Amino acid sequence: MKLCVAVLLFYMFQVIHGQPDYQGFISIDCGIPLNSTYQDSITNIVYVSDYGFITTGENRIISSDYMEPSLAKRYSNLRFFPHGPRNCYTLRSLVMGNKYLVRASFYYGNYDGLGKPPVFDLYLGTNYWHEVNYSDAGAFNWMDIILVVPTDYLQVCLVNKGMGNPFISGLDLRPLNTTLYPEVNASQSLVLVNSNRFHMGPTDNSIIRYPSDPLDRIWTTYNAIPNCTKISATSPMHNNLRDVYDVPPSVMQNAATVNSSRIDFSWNPSDPSANINSKYFFIFYFAELQHVPSKAVRQFDIIVNNKTWNSRPYTPTFLFANYFSGVVQGMENYSVSLVATKNATLPPILNAMEMYLVKPITAVATDPEDAARAMMAIQDNFGVVKNWMGDPCTPKTFIWRGLNCSYPPANPSEIMGLNLSSFGLVGAISTNFRDLKA
Ligand SMILES: *[C@@H]1O[C@H](CO)[C@@H](O)[C@H](O)[C@H]1NC(C)=O
Ligand SMILES: *[C@@H]1O[C@H](CO)[C@@H](O)[C@H](O)[C@H]1NC(C)=O
Ligand SMILES: *[C@@H]1O[C@H](CO)[C@@H](O)[C@H](O)[C@H]1NC(C)=O
Ligand SMILES: *[C@@H]1O[C@H](CO)[C@@H](O)[C@H](O)[C@H]1NC(C)=O
Ligand SMILES: *[C@@H]1O[C@H](CO)[C@@H](O)[C@H](O)[C@H]1NC(C)=O
Ligand SMILES: *[C@@H]1O[C@H](CO)[C@@H](O)[C@H](O)[C@H]1NC(C)=O
Ligand SMILES: *[C@@H]1O[C@H](CO)[C@@H](O)[C@H](O)[C@H]1NC(C)=O
Ligand SMILES: *[C@@H]1O[C@H](CO)[C@@H](O)[C@H](O)[C@H]1NC(C)=O
Ligand SMILES: *[C@@H]1O[C@H](CO)[C@@H](O)[C@H](O)[C@H]1NC(C)=O
Ligand SMILES: *[C@@H]1O[C@H](CO)[C@@H](O)[C@H](O)[C@H]1NC(C)=O
Ligand SMILES: *[C@@H]1O[C@H](CO)[C@@H](O)[C@H](O)[C@H]1NC(C)=O
């Protein structure tokens, strides 16, 4: 027995740099000393250094003016990239075609003394993820993306666009069951631009994440419903949405309600790069938390921008979660109303919600089977050569020096030629060159 526990603990805390841990998590605290690790005191997640994920960039500590005792260790340091237009983290040992949540975290904390957070772009491999433009130097921000990975590795690239050096404070990867977030597939991903994933817990600023949420999504308290009161379940919630959104009972067990017949609030993307074409995917979660007396009725309509989402008057089920979801587009503000029906005797409630930016996946990377894998192996053999970072051929502006690529429309790029004559390479010729079939 003791031996089993010891063995289990060994596996839990043995961290191989550059690899997912025993539950498939990758948790990088960017900017900590190379090869160091520690266990986060709140989540018990073991965080590792950048070693094995990236070879470029430099570590920095945030300004002491922004160092607070309550600040998570993750945010007290960062890695920044003074050189090159594109710097990439490579997350390996993934399962091709599986779904993952990737989260990049940022806390500027005036680490460079310039007093001005940079603006830069994030890419996932060759696909544009989002612009990073958080103007508050003392706020921690994160951006999530839920996606299907096209290969068994994923590159997260920070692209300098002439508005300051890109930096990053943390990078997390969490595997998701393929049934989860069915809107996410090979041609469409969901991006959480700001912290738009909310629970209705009674205390402000309380965060729910791992281990309460086994998927380690971050849920923050929503406190913008006017005049609302918070109610809680006294009995345990059923975890019945496991196959779709797997919202944990700890999120569903609180709800906001009002002392009137309607809940009204508005939501805007608070995203400087949002425009009229930006599509958002909303999910609202409901569960009855109170014993409703036999003569009482809780019944309401879910109305988003004057459009009713429920086909019949909706009554939440006692301790069972339900959801309504939909895509909205083209507004500056999205208005949400939960309106009690004529027959209702109890006010509407709301337990949780998520608002994602819908992101089509269009760019086609270098053929992974052929070129990309071989080139990365060659790059590993020789160390970082010139601008060899990210996908070898795409985007075209970031093509690796010395390569010639083909760009057939709608098909993966292929490497057609290679000229390494002035690279000063020495040693045996890598067998990986054999895999460059084109
Ligand atoms: C980190 O660990 C690797 C593998 O154990 C080792 O090769 C490397 O020298 C270490 N780097 C530092 C800075 O300790
Ligand atoms: C960054 O955001 C600010 C507002 O927060 C906006 O004024 C500015 O134009 C944005 N910059 C870029 C390059 O998008
Ligand atoms: C994924 O789904 C399978 C089958 O439905 C289940 O056995 C497994 O526990 C799920 N994994 C997670 C992490 O929820
Ligand atoms: C992905 O989902 C979108 C929206 O549900 C759908 O239009 C598209 O055809 C799907 N793509 C694939 C490859 O399944
Ligand atoms: C909130 O309550 C106050 C005081 O009862 C009232 O004056 C105000 O109109 C209410 N606001 C909303 C949005 O219902
Ligand atoms: C609800 O509102 C009514 C009338 O505005 C008031 O009499 C009652 O005390 C309120 N109840 C609660 C729980 O706030
Ligand atoms: C909803 O309808 C009202 C009245 O018809 C209108 O004034 C309002 O602008 C509409 N709101 C939206 C978001 O469409
Ligand atoms: C959007 O909502 C904000 C805050 O509620 C408000 O200040 C702003 O005027 C609204 N904009 C539009 C276009 O309705
Ligand atoms: C409201 O209650 C009446 C009387 O019980 C019933 O006939 C009617 O169908 C109810 N309406 C809805 C929308 O449930
Ligand atoms: C790339 O292609 C161009 C034009 O076909 C050719 O001139 C050049 O030598 C090639 N370079 C390499 C590295 O193969
Ligand atoms: C290969 O690169 C070297 C140095 O950049 C250049 O002198 C030579 O002409 C190139 N060869 C071809 C075939 O492009």
C-alpha cells in the first residue's frame, strides 16, 4: 500500500520537461529559472519552466511596484522576445485530431520599465489566434482557445508587429474529450478573448478552476446583473452535462436571481479588435436550486437581442443542469433578458455562462507527415538556426531561411528545396533529410 502511494506520488511529481504530465496537462510558468518546477498552492498543479518548449527569449521579473503578496507566482515573472519577428513554443506529444484547451496568460507588471504594455499577435501554428492588447499594466489577463489539433504537436507563436516586444507569463494546455464543445471541429475553434466564462457565486473575484473544474477552465464571478441576489443549492448537483460542456457542480450550484420578473444585462466584447463581422457563441446554463412549492412556477424566456432562444416557456430542472446556446453577430452590445412568463410566480435565474469568439480555421500548414516533422527534427539536431521557428513554410512571410516551398491552394505546403550552404553546419547529415519527399 505504502509502496503504491509512493509510486503514485512519484508519477505525479515527476515532471519531464517538454512533455505533458500524467493527466495530459502542460503547465508552463514562463520566465522561471530553466529546469525549475513548483506545485501551485491553490490548484496543486505542477508548473514547469520554459525548458524544452522554446529556446529563444529571455526571463524577466515584474517591477516591484506590481509585486503583491496575493499575486500568483505565475505572474511575478515572464519571458520576453526582443529578437525576431516570430518566436514559438512547441507543445509535443499531443494526440492528432483530439480537442484541447490552450491558455496563454499575461501580466505585464512594467517589467521593462517602459510603462507601456506591448501589442502583438498570437498564432497557433499558422493560424491567427488573436491580438494581445491588454492596456492595464497591473491586471492579469488570459486568452483561451479550444481547438482540434491537426498534428501531434502544437506551436504557440508570439509575433512582433512593431508595437513592443512580445511577452508571456504562462502557457497551459488541457486535453478535452472529443464530445465536449461540439461547435469545435477541424475547421472552427472557440476563443475566449477576455475572462468571459462566469459563475454566479456569492463572492466577488472568486475564481473556480482545477480541481473543482477537472478541465481547469477558469470561471470568474459575474457581478454585472443589476440588483441581483445569489442563491445556492443545499443538496448536491447532478453532473449531467458531462458529454457536452461538462460544467462542474461547483459552478452550477450557485445562481443569480432578482426580486422582479426579469433579469436584464448587456455584454460587449471589450475587444479593441472586434468588428461587425465578429461572431460570438453564447452558452447560458440553468438549474433549479430551490425546492419549488407545488403551486409555485418558475418559468421564463431566454431573449438575446430581442430574439427568443427557447421554443417553449422554460422551467429549469431541480439540480439538473441545462443550457441554451447560440451564435450572435454584428452588435456593439449584446442584450440578454430572462423574462418571467405570465404564469410564473418565481423570478428567473441564471447559473453560469460563457461567451466565445468563433474563429474559423483556414490556413493550411506545411504537410506535417512529410516536411514539418522532418524539418523540426533537423532543427533539433542543429539547434536554432537563423529564423527557424514555427511552421517551416507558412505563413509565407515567416518562411525558414534557406527553404523553398510550394503553396498549392487548399493543400498543405511542401518543401521543394533546401540551401544550407552558408549555415556553417558541421557533423553527420541527419537521416531526417530523407523525409523531405517533395
Ligand atoms: C536542464 O535540464 C536538461 C536535461 O536534464 C539539461 O540538459 C540542461 O543542461 C539543463 N539546463 C539548465 C540551465 O539547468
Ligand atoms: C489597443 O487597445 C486600445 C484600447 O484598449 C486601443 O485604443 C488601441 O487602438 C489598440 N491597439 C491596437 C493596435 O489594436
Ligand atoms: C472522456 O469520455 C470517456 C467516455 O465517455 C470517459 O470514460 C472519460 O472519463 C472522459 N474523460 C474525461 C477527462 O472526462
Ligand atoms: C464545423 O462546425 C461548423 C459549425 O457547426 C460546420 O459548419 C462545419 O461544417 C464543421 N466542419 C467540420 C470539418 O466538421
Ligand atoms: C435597483 O434597485 C434600486 C433600489 O431599489 C432601484 O432604484 C433601481 O431602479 C433598480 N435598478 C434596476 C436596474 O432594476
Ligand atoms: C421585493 O420587492 C418588494 C417590493 O418592491 C419588497 O416589498 C420586498 O421586500 C422585496 N423582497 C426582497 C427579498 O428583497
Ligand atoms: C429590441 O427591440 C426594441 C423595441 O422594439 C428596440 O428599441 C431595441 O433597439 C431592440 N434591441 C435590439 C438589441 O435589437
Ligand atoms: C453598450 O453598453 C455600455 C454599458 O452598458 C453603454 O455605455 C454603451 O452606451 C452601450 N453601447 C451601445 C451602442 O448600446
Ligand atoms: C398558463 O396557465 C394556464 C392555466 O393553468 C395554462 O392553460 C397555460 O397553458 C399556461 N401557459 C403556459 C405558457 O404554460
Ligand atoms: C528556390 O527557387 C528559386 C526559383 O525557382 C531558385 O532560384 C532558388 O535557387 C531556390 N532556392 C533553393 C534554396 O532551393
Ligand atoms: C545557396 O546559398 C548561398 C549563400 O546564400 C548562395 O551563394 C548560393 O547561390 C545558393 N545556391 C542556390 C542553388 O540557390
